Amino acid sequence: MQGEVRGVTAELYEAIVAIVDHRVAEIKVTRQDFDELKSVVKELAEAQKETDKSLQELALAQARTENELRYLARQVGVISDTLGFGLEDIAKVVLPGYLERHLSVRVDKLK
């Protein structure tokens, strides 16, 4: 380019072109980075779907565990009631004689 173009010297024009070229190159890198970022976001979205599915399965398993625990607690309660009743009956018969022989405590009747 020779002389001036609309008041811009050739040197200034070249400097402007160099700056614009440099910025365009930066934009291309930014676009490439953006495309890579889009790819990563897509992978993360897929991973999130898998995580959500796993979390739902875990919640169902937790609910089943809670139900089984309630059932187990009821069963233990039944066993405790049954065993406790049996122990009380045995104690009513055995304990008065044991207390009298070993501790010299006379008990007529346990309730």
C-alpha cells in the first residue's frame, strides 16, 4: 500500500491489520476451546444422567432396607416378648429357692 488511505498511513494500516489478524487468531483458539468445552459439557451431562439413575436405584434400595429393618425390628420384638415371658415364668419357679439357699432371703411368691 502506498501513501495514505483515508488519513491512515501505510505503517499504521499494517499495524492495524497485524492486530486484527492476531485477534482473529485468538478468536479461533477461543472457538476451538469453546468446541472442546461443549464436548466436555455433553460428557458431563451423560455422566449426570448415569449418576441420577444410580441415585434413584440407591433410593429404592434404601427404601427396601428400611422396610426390612422395620420387619426385623417387629420380629425381634416378638422374640423378646416370647423369651421375656418364658424367663419370667422360669424365674418365678427357680428364684425363690435360689435366693433362700444362697442369700438366706425367703420369698413366698413372685408376681
